[in-house]
Amino acid sequence: MADDCVVIGAGISGLAAARTLAERGWSVRVLEKGRGVGGRMASRRVGEARFDHGAQFFTVRSDEFAEVVARAEADGAVTEWTHGFGTPPDGHARWRGTEGMTSLCKWMATDAEVAVELSTTVTDLRDIDTRAVILTAPVPQSLAILSFSGLLPAPELAIRLAGIAYKPTIAVLATLDRPPGGMAAHGGCQFADGEDLAFVTDNQAKGISATPALTVHLSNERSHEHWTLDDAAVVAFAETHTADLRGDASIVSTQVQRWRYAGPVTVDPDPTVVWGDAPVVAMAGEAFAGPKVEGAFLSGVAAAEAVVARLG
């Protein structure tokens, strides 16, 4: 029996779409190529250390997202982290997952009783029996699937979507022998328009790691420059540029994570795009109408609503 809708990707956009459809009584499956939900809202455990190595926080501005976050907070999935990274802070709440950024996505899937099939790579949508498909992977990856499946939109829209570009980010995850001595008490350090670094997080001070654990995001420019270098060169760069933040703390071990599609350089003006009828196809994600976590959430909701409106 055909599903009403299949969602590709179990990041916050895909889960927002899936739970919106489930609330309307639709049968929906989520297919995720990774081993867990969350997408770039990613957390990783290394021994006793835990790292947020993708998105570091999220903000709440819309009533729709605020309602979901309030429910997640009541269930213990999310909490406020800090009210800004400057001195003085700007006063606007930055939120985090209670056990890492993935916590919100895990809660969303469980709360809506959405079925997520992990470690499932989709290459040809013609193999899926469904009335509608919502793709939430980065636009270049979604377009590749659509092209192979013979389901690209009309040329004008296809060209528009192909023009969406992304910036890369390299994250270095470093366990330390002691807490870093040069970080703020809340554990976050944001470098607005920084030449070398974009964000550094002391995950222990942030409240998600039992032991000292540093996430270092290189700036987009430095990430691009270091993309093809070996991990040792990337780690050496991060070690040099976090010396003041670490103080007398030494690095014990490291891992390197490369995010090719860390965020959109250009954002499509519409929250979603939809076309076709057999199946109906929609695309969503942070590249549509508004970047960051909340933008991706709202785009997923918009995609689900567009599919419902098209199919009735």
C-alpha cells in the first residue's frame, strides 16, 4: 500500500514536515541515510566527552516554532543556553538540546510517532510507492536524486534551484586534559565575520559533556582553504588559533568533521517549492526563505502544507 508521503532526510526540516503531515492523519515515512536523526543538528560522543559539532544553538522568533520548543522544553528535551555571546550579551535566548543539539530532533520524531528508517540511501524515487515526496537534503544532493529519477521541475525552476550555493565548514573536536581557561562561563565564543574561526564551544560548560570537550568551527574562508588538507594540518591550525581560549588546557585527542553543505550562501525567497502530480514533489530546508534552525523548521512545515493543499 502506497504511503501518503515519503520524506527524504531526518534533519529538523524533514521531521517538521513529517510531524505536520502526521498531525493531519497522513501516513508518512522518513528515510535518512545517516545512522541517526538530526542532520546538521549533530552530536557525537567520544568516550565520556560529548560534542555538538554542527549547529551550536537555535533561536526562537516565530509563534509556530515557539509552541514546539515550549513542548520540547516541558518534556526535558531542550533548555536555554545563554542570552548572547557578546559583552554585554544581547539578551536574546539561545537554546540547546539538553543532551546535545540532536535532542530536539529525537524528541520531535518520538513526540509525533514518526517512523524514521535510518541508514537508508535513496537514489531513485521511482522505487518508492507514494503519493508525494518531500526532499530536505541540501539542494545539490536533492537535485541529483531528482535528476536520476526523472523528476526535475520545469527548466526555469530547475535553474533557480541550481543557483543555490552552500558554504563549507570544518569542525575540529578536541578532548582536553582540563577545562579551558580563556572561555566565558557559558562556554560559547562567536567570532562575527572572523577571519580564522567562526565559533568555539566548551561543551562541558555548555552543559552537555561530562568532561572537557572543545568544538572549533573554522571560518568559511579557512574551511575552504583547508578542505583538501589532511586532518593533521587542520588540527594544527585549530590548536594554534585556540591557544588563548584554552589557556593551560592541553589537547588530548581530536577528530575532524567536514560539513560540505554547512549553510546556504544564497536563500530562495519561497519557504518551499512544489511541482508534479505523480508523485507531487516538494523541497524544503534552510535554503528556503530563512536560514538557520528555525528557518529549516518553518520550511519543512511549509512543504507539508503545500503538499496537502495540492493533493487535498
